[in-house]
Amino acid sequence: MHFGQITFELLLGFAALFVITRILGKTQITQITTFDFISALVLGELVGNAVFDDEIGTSEILYSVFIWGILIYGIEIITQKWNKSRGFLEGRPTIVIKEGKILRESLKKCKLDINQLQHLIRSKGVFSIRELEYAVLETDGTVSVLKKATYENPTKSDLQVNLEKVYIPITLISDGQVIKENLIEAGFNYNWLDEQLKQQNIFRTEEVLYAEWLEGAGLHVQSF
């Protein structure tokens, strides 16, 4: 097979997979269920086999990816419209710790051992099972935890601290490039940004690695 043909089919397969992923949504990446995992493997295998098989052309690649994409999309529609199908197709969350006690039968059902459970809860910042009231194994393999009241961090309402409005930081410069839409969203312009940078002895935006604006805290700048 000529290198030119391989390159063309790789680019075509990449574009097809990218389009399918965009259509199917972010759940294919951030919330991978068993079905999503199989879908990702099959899509990759379809393109991989097609690229290195001399008897398969571009039309077969596009057709295979298109049909498989329709099947996945159809499953997504079914799970959205019919709640009863979600448990079968996507799985159900399983309680593995209830009222501070490990549910051994639930662990067996999920093919999970104690060491794996400890690993999962440590990823949530919990290093002792005694701190947990509940733990739920989600369909994507992660665990959600609810600590006992004794180990919960106090909130501002618990401490009766005056609550202030929370603002999200806005990135204005990244890798020396001004993000115009963010600058406008923050209510500023280039002249204002230049003045702010000059106050920090920076005279060119190309010198800035990262800059963000936070209401009440001002402009934070890191140069190269």
C-alpha cells in the first residue's frame, strides 16, 4: 500500500471519528459506561483495519463508521426516551458502603475487592473507610462518597460566616495570545489590558504566558 493512500485514509478515518464523537456528545469521553467503552473500541478497530487492508477503500471506511455511529446514536435516543432501558444498556449505580458498613455482596456483584475499593475512595480524598457513611459505585467505574457528619468539612453556613457572591475567573491571555471573546465578556478592551500589563512592567502581550481576571481580586499575570 502506498504511503499516500495510508495517509489519506488515516486522515479520513480521523475526521470521521471526530465528527461521530462530536455528534454523540461528551459522554463518550467523560462518562464511559460499558457500552461506551465497547463503542469506542469498535470504532477504532473499524478505522484501523480499514486503513491497513488493501481491499478496503474510503467508501467502506465511511460506511462502517456511519452505520456504527447510527447504532450508537440510536441507543442514546432509546436511553433518553425510555427510562427502563437505562439500567440494561448503561448499568445502575451500586451502593458498596451503607451506613458505614461495607456491603460484601455488592462488591462481589461489581467484581470489586477491598483493595480496589480503597483505591477508589482514596481518589476522592478519603483515606479511611471509617469516615464514610455511604459509597456508591457509579456506572462509569468511579465512586461517589458521603462522609459521616463527624468527618465532613464545615460549610460557611455552619460557621455562620457572611456569604459573598462567587465569581468565575476569566482567562484573558494564553500563550501570548489575547482571547478576544473573553476580554469582551469581562467588559474590557485592548487599551485597558495594555494599561494593566504596563503597571506590571509588561509591554507586549507576547510576553505573557497566562493572564486571568477575577472580580474582586484583579488581574493575575504570569510571564514566560
